[in-house]
Amino acid sequence: MSKETRKISNSEIVWIVIASLFVLASLFFGIIGLIGRYLESGNWIEKFNDSYNAAFKMSLPFTGHATLYLVIGAAIYLISTLIYAKRSESKFEKQERRKARRRMEEDIVEEQAAKLAAEAREEEDVIDAEPIDLTDLK
């Protein structure tokens, strides 16, 4: 019994890449946030954090942004995986129904062929039978 491999669609790859980019951004912001926390005040990371928060109208440290991007990336990956798994499962079920229907049709054809062969054998038996002599019955 060989295991069938599932073909991955281009759109699935795109969604996985998008989710991975969010996770990589999360990793970047997490590391930069941890480094910036232990540097002296007024460093370039703190200035970058201030300008980044001003651009997005937020007031989160980089570790907060990291957590946010990690949650977004995980949600995108989870949703896309569930959608494509359901799609793959419905295709598999459809193929199995077709195979079952084909087997049923083949069984019906075999039964009809067996029935015709049995009828042909009965006809041969009737033709080969010898007539009974009724004169000996007295």
C-alpha cells in the first residue's frame, strides 16, 4: 500500500510564505527589543521604536510588536492549513466515492455475466438430455 502525496498549490505556498514573514518579523522585533532594553537610554533602537510607534500610532515596545506579529503569523498559518486540509480531504473523499461507484458497476457487470453463463449451461443441459422411454413403465 503506497502512500499518496498531496500536490501543494501555489496559493498555499504564498500563504505559508506570508505567515513565515510575519514570524520572522516577530523574531527580529523580539531580538531588537531585548537588545534595546539593556542598552543605555537614547540609543538608536529606542529612537527607532519611537518612530515606528509614531508611524503606526501605537505605544508598544518592540517585544509587544513581536508578540503581535507572532500571533498574526500563527493565525494566518493555522487558517490556511485548515482551509487547504479540508479542500484536500474533500478531493480524497470524492475520489473514494468514484472508486466505490466503479467497483459497484463492475460487480453488477460480473453478476450479469455469471447469470448469463449459468443460463447458457442450463440450456446445454436441457439439449444434452436424452428422452425417457415410457414403454418400459408398464
